[in-house]
Amino acid sequence: MSGPVLSIRGLVKNYGDRLILTGIDLDVDEHQVVVLIGASGSGKSTLLRCVDLLEDIDDGQIFLDGQDISDPRVDGDASRQKIGMVFQQFNLFPHMSVLDNVTLAPRVVHRRNRKDAEDRGRDLLARVGLADKADAYPDKLSGGQQQRVAIARALAYDPRLLLLDEVTSALDPELVGEVLDLVAELAAGGRTIVMSTHEMGFAREVADTVCFLDGGNILESGSAEQVLGDPQQDRTRKFLRRVTGAGCD
């Protein structure tokens, strides 16, 4: 398809009297990895939730493959089926096996037969290094394993766009690497990804574009090398000094 996979124009989101997003413009091309950085409360998670249509927006437009999915007349459920989202918390169903967690949406929402859904589910679990955990339950897995299951679940219906919201923030430090390695593999494989993270080293390695959010707006955007290595805005420099404990190269 021609044009961006995701295009956001003038996105505004309020919570009561509190302005959260103040007019976001963003384009994400196919196979591109866009990383959102910024302090807690800067609007990163809200932006991702708006794109996934989990939050109503107050102004602006969100286009997915050229279709305005923020138009109230558009079937939001149908649009959401083209987007995979992984949250900070794993949100796995504790009473269901790993395989059932991965195959639930393909079977129930996409009406795939159980065998096809389970075949793909097992392939995905193998891809994320959990082939031997298909019949296990979430409480028997480490946090890193649970997050990898959540990513496999988001990939189960081959979404056009993958949204990752601070997917390592709930993990113990020693488990962060295994999830980031998986995300890097997905990025290298051509997945179109928008993700928020505080892992600056990882952002430098995988991002095609880094966006620094401050006060609900994208204050600075560019290549990882430019934004992380030679930021132009004073607020960006201060944020990077705070999160890295050092200068900005």
C-alpha cells in the first residue's frame, strides 16, 4: 500500500480539564520503528491507547492505511483487529493456558478454526522461545516469559501495526534483555512498530525515528542518532541527562 501505515493529524486528548495530548502529528511508514521517549506523564501511553481506539479523542484524526479510524462512523472493532497492542502489564488470562491465551482472538474474533489457530499459535510460541510452555499457565512463567506470550498473542492475527507500551517496565532488570531481544528481532524482520520505552540504548539500536514527548506534544523528532546523540531542544537534553545520568554524546 502507498502512503504511511499510520498517520496522525492534530490529535488532542483531554481528561476533564487536563490537556494530555495537545496536537500530535506523526507518520509511520511500513517496516518503520518509531520509539516514543519522554518523562512519565508526557502522553506516550495515552497516544498509544488513542491509536488502538481504547481512548476517545477530542480532536484530530488517526489514519490506518489511509482510512480515518477515528471517525465515529467507522467500525472500531474492525480497525482494532489490524492493530496489535502489548501493555506494561501482561494482561494474560490466568485461567487459560499459554496456547489458549495466544489463540483466543484468532478463534473468537477472527473466526479461525481451532486447528489453524493452534498451529499458528505454536509457531509463534516457538518464535518467541516458548514452544515448551504451550500448555503451561501464566502463573508458572517468569515475567519475561509472560511478556513474550503477550507479544505472541499480539502477533497471532498478523497485525499491520504493533504498539508496545513500556513492555519492560514491569520486569525485573535481569528479564528486560530477553523481551528487548525479541522486539529487536521483530524490528529486524520488518514489523511496523510504535513503542514507548525508557531504554535509551535499545532505542538507539532499533529506532528509525525517535520522538521526544513533552507536555503532550512531540517536541523533537528525528533519527535515533540525532535525537539521542545531538538533541536540539534543551528539554530533550535535560531529559536524556536525567535518564542516562550522563551527557548526550
